[in-house]
Amino acid sequence: MAKFQWFEKRKFWWYPLSWQGWIVTATYIIYTIYAFRRIRMEYTSNLYFLNWFAQELLSVTLIFAIVCWVTSK
């Protein structure tokens, strides 16, 4: 059975090839922007909040990278 590629591996990252890849990429970008805007809305120097934000952003980026890797050429 042929594997359908959503992404193409480039030198350092992946490039979306299909509409599914573009949807995944757009969702990742929109969520990242939302997370950074939420920092401004909170406007706090609370170390717990910043630690939580870093863990959240790292986990979302890791999930995005795994999806790219699994669905790439």
C-alpha cells in the first residue's frame, strides 16, 4: 500500500505538500501565536506560568515534528 505524503523533508524542516499538511502547519502556527498572545494577556512574571508555557510550546512543537516525520517522504 502506498504511503501518502503530507510533507516533504527539506534541509532543516518539512514543507507541506498536500492540503492536510497545510492544515496541520496552519493549526500549529495559529496555536503558537495564540500561546504567545496569552502571555501578553496574562502579563505576569510568574515563574510557574512561564514554565507551563515552555512545556506547552515544547509539547506542541514535538507533536508537530512527529506528524511531519511520520507523513513525510
